[in-house]
Amino acid sequence: MTEKNGVGVTVISHDSENRTKVKGYENPGTYTRDVNYTGARLSQLASLTEVSSHCEQFIKYECHSSVLLSNNYPNGWWVSRNSTKMTYWGGASVNDKCGCGMNNSCADPSYGCNCDKNDEVWREDSGLLTDRTKLPVKQLKFGDTGESWEIGFHTLGKFKCYAPYLKKSDPTAKSGNYIIDPDGEGCQEGFSVYCDITDKNGVDVTVISHHRESRKHVTGYERPGSYSRAILYRGASFSQLTNLTSVSSHCEQFK
């Protein structure tokens, strides 16, 4: 009841949460890890997703010269609760992409994942899976770890679902720009935000933009922290945003 600032979160553990080594499996998907959830069948967890407002599961693959998805020829993937091969990774919703592929920040921009650079450098692809119709993860599959220099580690987080849907104060509301006043009759003025009614499967999401969202090149700054980039949020002061966090069930920012 405390993890998401008052929103009830149902947490399901499983037997594959520990960081686990993948080595000696060269062909795509020849490494297999079945995920067994504590005290619940997949059919029961499917029912849980149907009455929850949002579900998520963290997934991570650490790689050293081990390709993950590799543009239409995946070596690794996860299997959905209904046994479907899923060729996208945490933080993405498009096949053959990881989170970095969605925001063009991968180690090699010609690939959709950091691990697909396939060099002798430790890299990582990680993020949240959020499609309630596919979760929880039933199985993990990996390959490209047969050579002496190739190795991987996988980590799969607990399965989490947010509290059931709550009836909106205005069931006809649509996504758009609105004036909100988080502190009510307090001293702070209201400010304009974008309200997304669809982003989290029915949970209203307040979206605040800023002027530093684009990918930026950092070079020529040797001393720790000598590069500095101030963040200015559009239409709202930090004190107004602080009030917004105090009345929200969950806040997040991709970094």
C-alpha cells in the first residue's frame, strides 16, 4: 500500500528473480528459463490483469558480445503468458527494439538495442514491460553465448499490478490540455498541463514537457560534473510540480 504513494499494488514473486548467467548456448533461443509464479497459476494472473488499471514487469539483459534482438533475427526473446514469442524488450512496444531503440539512444544507432552492437564491451538493455494482455512473462529465451568471449546475464522483476480501475469524476473526459490546481485553495496558482487518458490503460496521466527532451551530445568536459544542463519545465514552477507529486499516486521520468 506504500510503493506507489497510496495506490494499492499487487506484487507476485517468482523463481527467476535473481541475476542469472547465460553461457554456452549459441543458437537463438536455445537457453530456456521457465518462470514459475508463487502461489498462482498463469490463468489466475491473467484474471488479475483484467481487473487492474496497470501492470508491469521489469526485465534486463546484460551482455558481453551477445546479441539480443538484432534487427529481424533475434537471439533472445521473452514468451508471453499465452505462449507468444515477444521480440521487443523492456521500455519498448515495437518488435526488434529495446528502450534505447525507442528514443534513438542505443550504443549503435543502426540497431534497436544496446546489446546488438555486439562488441567486447559490457552493455545492458532493461526496462518495464507494460502490456497487460501479454503479461506476466512465462519464459525467457537466449542464445549467442557459445563462444568463449560471449556471455549474458538476465534479471526478471516481480510481477506488479496496480489497484482496480476507479470511476473518473468525468467519464466523458478526453485527452487534451487542461488547467489544474494541485493545492486546491492554497497559495499556488493553477497551471496548464496535458492530460493523457489512454497512456496507462485508463489511468489518467498528467504530462509535463520541458525544453531538454531532445538527445544531446556531451563532449569536451573531462572533470566530473563539469557539463551542466538546466531543466526548465513548460508552464509550471518547481513548487507547483512539487504540489502535483504530493497529490499523485505515482510519478515517473525516463532518464
